Amino acid sequence: MRKQAACIGGGVIGGGWIARFILNGWDVNVFDPQPGAAEKIQQVLDNARRSLPALADVAMPSEGKLCYCDTLEQAVENAQWIQESVPERLALKHSVFKELQRYCKSDAIIGSSTSGFTPSQLQKNSVNPGQIFVAHPFNPVYLLPLVEVVASVDNSVDLAQQVLQVLTDIGMSPLLVRREIDAHIADRLLEAVWREALWLIKDDVATTEEIDDAIRFGFGLRWAQMGLFETYRIAGGEAGMAHFIAQFGPALQWPWTKLMDVPELTDDLIEKIASQSDRQSGAYSIRQLERIRDDNLVGIMRVQKAHNWGVGKLLKAYDQQLLAAQPQPAVIPSNAEPLIMYEGRVLPAWIDYNGHMNESHYLTVLSAATDNFMAYVGVDEDYIAKGGSYFTVETHIRHLAEASLNEELQVTTQLISCDRKRMHLFHRLMHMPSGKLLATGEHMLLHMDLNSAKTCFASEDVQGRLEKIFDLHVLLDKPQGVGSAIGVRS
Ligand SMILES: NC(=O)c1ccc[n+]([C@@H]2O[C@H](COP(=O)([O-])OP(=O)(O)OC[C@H]3O[C@@H](n4cnc5c(N)ncnc54)[C@H](O)[C@@H]3O)[C@@H](O)[C@H]2O)c1
């Protein structure tokens, strides 16, 4: 069954939700009466298409369909998930819920992007309060995984579980807030920093740029991967967290901050902040700043993926989720054909300065096909955990044609030979649907005992599967290019 979302309000946050759903294969109906809303949404989608797939190392699902609706009724009538992202005014949110609940399914989930209101406030006077809860995301919604989920006593445990499941399915990291509180968790923390920053500018202690530098050259980098408490734990040294608090706790009594107060936002103060901000960042358009932000976010997140840390762990789990959803090949081949071992698209991170897929990523794709072939013959995670695997000892790639961003790729694999320790694979990397050959990859692999780091026989089960495939593949013509190497003129 196709998954159908409705996004009510397509501004900064609604646009981000739309992109998050569409790029994860959901169909999305949008209702936003503002003229020009569609163009803004298209720009957010363009940003999302060039950044979100760069976080994944496997193909994202095919995009869902986007439909702009003329009425709220049309937008919500078939939706399983409705995300409200209209401006932060309680009366407006109430009127939107009142109208949409006339038309939506009674079991549809209604999430509100509200930054400050509690679910109880949102649910007031609703005909079906149990449908409405808070799903508070962070800008850009298509890249940042955190969503604060807040429920009231009127929301069932079952609804909370469905909510967490859907958000996880679209690559997000739902944080179930333990109890209702104004502004949830993250915005309360941000507000503390924001208040302090306003004072520092008002009192001429720092400019907007100096405050930003104090964050991005220092603690902002620590926060991005360890947060607050893990960072301070290290600051406490071997003596740990209790020692850290004993050492720095008394400083909280000193009059460092003016957190309980807020400077009056006079015209003068607003002008001071705006003109400093213009001097700091006015050379860039908002669209340029968004792209710089997105590229940096992708880089920061990918480093953590390489280290399997923080947000990187989530990205790895998301890849596994995407892989599990892809069609798996049949267990035993029934006819003499090369096996389809990889299907995906050229990802943004793979494009080099020539505008084509960089040569190293031909191997990324071929290597993924080898991994899939290994799993296909039984060398899966369990097998590897028990100490057996194949190592590639020789590779020869012929680069035959270029591949461009987002083009569909397919790799087929032919087993050229095998014995108890070896398998010789020949991959064809093709552009789809044209079938144009982009590269061939020839790989010799040896079966290893991971404990002794020596070669050894594959299990009988793996050998049996390889033999079955070989019995069919030996009937195929030898592929063009097999056994070739770069010649040397004598
Ligand atoms: N901007 C942020 O950083 C941020 C972050 C997290 C959550 N939020 C929350 O998200 C919500 C939306 O904020 P935003 O920043 O996207 O605002 P925005 O002004 O960019 O977008 C709001 C959109 O809602 C549309 N709209 C107004 N009335 C409508 C109606 N009756 N039906 C349908 N659409 C309507 C407007 O045309 C506009 O496009 C707010 O509740 C806000 O607190 C904002």
C-alpha cells in the first residue's frame, strides 16, 4: 500500500517535512493557500535532493508523488499522517485542526510542528484529541534527524508507538519527551543561549559574528558530536562527572549570566543586530547560505558515520533499513543468467569536479555487489561473526563510460570459477534502463579464517551454493574483457 502524508503549511518547516517524506517514498498532499508556496517548496525540495541522499551509502527509495491541493479536505482525506506546520499562533492551529478533523480518517495521525505549545494546549476543544500530538522537528527537516515527540494523557501508547515507527522509517530520530512542558527540550536550551547572546550584543561585549565564532570554532564542534554532558564528563578527567560538578558548580553562583532576564527588543537593538548580521553574512543569499549549511551538515554527519558515533550510528541503521526494504534476489538461481547483485543511483557525494561519478565510486558500487554476492551464497553477518569471510586479493576495473548524478545503476555478477577457497567474480556495471555498459569489475577472492588471518576452506553450505551457481554460469559465454590487464610495451 502506498504511504500517504498530508502537509498543512509549506513554509520553512512544512517544506522540509514535505521533502523528508517524498524522498523516503511517501506520496505527499500539500495545502498552503499562500501564493508562491509551490515555488518555495520546490526550492526546499531541490536542496533536499542534493543533500539527503549524500548521507546514505545505499539507494534511497523512489520518490513519492507531490500534489498541491486547493482545499484542506482534498489534502487530508486519505492521509495516514498529517503534519501541521502553520504559523505559531494557537488560535490558528485550533482552527486548522477543527477543519481538518472534519475530513481526515479517524485513525490518521496528526503531528504538530509547534515549537512551544504543549499537546494539551493543541488538543483543547478537539473532537478527537487523541489524534493530535507534537512532532517538533529542526530546520532543515530533511537533514536533521531529531524530532521531539510529545504526547498528552489523551494520546494512547499505541499511537506513540506508531509515531515512533513512522519517524524512524523516514530516517529520523524521535525523542519521546517524558512529560509536557512549554517549548519541549531543545528550544529551552537554545533559548538560554539566545537570551545570553542578546545581552552580549546589547551591552557591546560582542558582535553577531564574534558570538557565532565563539560557537563554531569551539564548543559548537564539541556539541555536534558529544552534546553537553558527555563533553563535560571528559572535562572532569578521570575523576569523572561528580568531580567536574564539584569543581565548576560554585561558578553558577557567580553573576555571570543574565539568563532570568531578557533585554528589551527596542528598535535600536533590532537595528544593531540586523546591521551586524548584514555585515557578517550579507554577501551571501539565503539560498547560498542554505546550501553551505547543508554541505557542512552532510560532512559533519558523514564523519560521525565513519566513526559509528552519535548521529552516524543512526545513519548506519537507516542504511540497513533501506537495504532491508529493497527486493532480495531469489535464493537459488533457476536459469543461466548473471545475477543482479546491486541496484541504486549515482549519489551526490560520488560526483567529482568533472560532474561525473568519480572512479573510486565505481569500486564502491562493484564492492557492494561483491558483498551482496557473498551474502547471497551464505557469507552473511552471522557467518562473518563466526570467523569466516572472503577477502579480495585482486581487482581489475575497466572504466567504459561516464555516469551522472542520480542515474540509475545496476550490477550483474557472473561466477567465472570457484573452488573450496577461491571465487572469481565478473561484474558488469550498467546504466539503467538503457543497459549501457559503464564498467566491468573482475575480482579474485580468497576464503579466510578471520581468527588466524589465514586462508581456509569455505563452509560446505557456501561451497554447495557456489557450485550450484557455477553449474549454471559455466553455460554462459565468457564475458568480454575477462582476464584482461593493463599491458606493458616491451
Ligand atoms: N522555523 C523554524 O526554525 C521552526 C523549527 C521547528 C518548528 N517550527 C514550527 O513550525 C511551524 C511553522 O513554522 P515555519 O517557520 O515553517 O513558518 P513559515 O511562516 O515559514 O510557514 C508557515 C506556512 O503556513 C502557511 N499557512 C498559514 N496559514 C495556513 C492555513 N490556514 N493552512 C495552511 N497553511 C497555512 C503559510 O502560507 C506559510 O507558508 C510553527 O509552529 C513553528 O513554531 C519552526
